[in-house]
Amino acid sequence: LGSNYEMQRKSPAEMGKIIIYEHANFQGYSREFTSDIANLKNVDWNDCVSSVKVIGQPWVAYEHLNYTGKLLVLEEGEHSFVGPEMNDKITSLQLITENLHHPQITLYEHAHYQGKSRVIKEPTNLARGYDNDKISSHKVQRGVWLLCEHSDGGGSRYLARECEHLPDYNSASDLSTYHLQFSSRSRWADVMMIAEAPCVGLR
């Protein structure tokens, strides 16, 4: 409880910052942010990020404005290259403000939290167990989790935030925002925790 209270008291500037660079290996022009920015174009900096430094809490970089499109989770440290998928494509940035200690997510076999359930507290490769391709809803108790289409963290990704209850992957507007394609059951293969970081993978 104490750690949660301390997190709530902190301002974004106290929680962390991100420094973005025009070129790889921290070269070229740079810009520092301590709070969310929905459209880098508004600060004359759009689609020209190749490397990043993160201090404190993790950040999420998005392909499109208003935190949509492909996403990249950037944990504390120096990222000399954001990767070919996101290079010169980052348009919005969001600071993760949740307390990342003791993360927990519950995955359900069917929509509306029905069927078999599994409580996850650490990065888990779902492709190795009976869960593969059988997850249709979830509830996040604590922390932030990255749901990945493939067990190596690749493919489509979805960020599940603390206290989020998602009753049906097939009808969730949040998932359609990322242009994810689902059959009657989801295809998450891996679950990762964020920063103390979670990711869950499906195949």
C-alpha cells in the first residue's frame, strides 16, 4: 500500500523522462519529455525518432497519434536504435505511471471471464501449455502487461493496464484499434511484464 501511495503522489516529472534522438546512437537533434505527448507533430517532431534514453518509469512509443497503431515498450536504459519497425515512425509517447511491483493478470479461456482461468505473475510463454490460442478475456489486478502474438515477443501486441477488465477480445474496440485479427479465440502466445515488465506470448 505504501509503495502505491508514493507512486500516486509523484508528478510525471518525478517518475521519469524520455529523451528522443533524431538519429541512431543518440546522434542529431534531441528532445526531452516528462509527460505524455499525443502528437509529436505539435512540437515539430514527428516521424524522426531513431534512438531513445529512458530514465525512471518505462514509456510506450506509438506509431500513430493519440497512442494508437504499433507500439514499442521502452524500459529504463539506453536504446541506441528503436528497430526497423518503428524507426522514423514514432508519433506519440506515453509514460507508464502504474506501480510495477508484484504484477498480476488473470487470463480466461472464454469471453466474459468464463471457462478455465490462469493467474500470471511473471513473464509466461503460453505457447508451451494448454493456454495456447485459448484466451478470450482478461483482468489486470496489478501492474502493466504486454500481450504478444508470438512467443518471441513479435507480431501484434496489446498493452493491458492496471485495473483493466477486457471481457471479449473479439469485440473489444481497443484491440481493433491495433488492427489485430482474431478467430473465435485469441492468438496471444506470450505475456510479458513491463519494466519490472510483463509480456505474455501465444505461439
